Amino acid sequence: MKLTVIGNNGPYPKAGGACSGYLLEEKDTKILIDCGNGVLSALLNICDAEELDAVLLSHLHSDHMSDILILKYAIGIKKSKGKFSGSIPLYLPMEDEDLVNRLNYNDAFKLIPINEEEGLNINGLEIEFKEMQHSVKTYAIKVKNKDKVFVYSADTSYNEGLVEFADEADFFLCESGILENDKNENSNHLTPAEAGIIATKAKAKRLVLTHFSPEYRLDKIMNEAKESYDSVIELSEAMKTYFI
């Protein structure tokens, strides 16, 4: 598998950046995980929208899904011109009915609710979901091929469920949206230190941090994470491809 980080900011992008969006590929299969603001224009440097085999939305906060509202036009217009047929499967939480009803145009997507109890198989890739602790319904995502395991934390506060879900992951993409000094009882994001603790407990082989606030210096994020995780650790880079 290979993962291209399309965008890695939150809750808003830095100048010239994009919020959460990750393209996971295995041979000819392409799965877009999250589609925040700025993701579509960057994605089109890699592939056309209609090449996607599926889109997975971890949750419905704007910095993780707002470009779906534009992606629907890219796909829907191609359909209306006869350049594409069918509908791309879009897996997502369905609790916000008003928002969900605005996500489609010309049947660009086949809307499918995420079910934690039921996994998916997309062209041989096994996909699992685990509900996290966030301010809206949110799911961590695990993807397996025959040899490797990729886990994406999505947005969440610290919880042991994520430790179990990320158990021995080969590649753990984990959010680190808030520094320890800014954390309080109402925070619903992980700190870099907490991401490191989870990766250590899970025995994850590689930790890649993401979901960076433009307000933070990246060296502070890295230094905090190093205090609790001593294996392979990286800060995600926009438009960089990682091999899993």
C-alpha cells in the first residue's frame, strides 16, 4: 500500500495548504480517506475524481469533509456529460441528516452509513472502523492487505480503544491537534505526547503525526511526541507519498 498525504492541517489550513485528506492506494485501487477544505484541488494533481474506488469520511466536521460538497459537482457533471457512469461509494456517519442530504449531486455518490460491526472489502483491502471520542460521531479507520496494517486515528481524545485498534500497526497515522500546554478538560483532540503513548502501548512500528494547527511550530510537535515514543516517528508532509 502507499499513502499520499493530500492535506494535514486542522481546523483550518495554513497558507497554500489543505486540511485532512489522505489517498490510500493498492495497485489500481484508490481510496480517499477524508476530504477537507483544499483537498480536491491537490488530489487532482494525482488522479481524476472518477478514478476513486471509494471515499471514507471519518466524521463530518468541515476540515474533514467540506470538499465533498465540491467533489460531488466534479463527479456529477462528468456523469451528466456521459464521461462517467455509476456512483462512487461514500462511507460516512449519517447522524447529521441535513448535512448528509446536501452531499449528493446527480447521484455522484452512493451514500453508505459506517457500521462499526461490519467491515468492508474493497478490491481485496479489508477495512474496519472503530468509534472514537470526539464532539461528533467519529471513526478511526484500519486498512489491511495481505502483509501490512494501516491505522488512521481520525480526531479523538485519548482512549484505550484506539490503543487496541492500532495494535501492532505497521503505519499509524495519528492526529496531534493540540499541544499539552493548551489541553484542558474540554479538549477533544490528542496531543503529540498522547499520540506517542498510544503508539507505544499499541506497539505500532511507525508513527506519522498529522492534523497540525497552523498556530503551532512543527518542532514543538515533534519534540513532544519524542518524549513518549522512541521508534520511527515522522511529521506528515503535504503531497508526500509514504509506502506501507
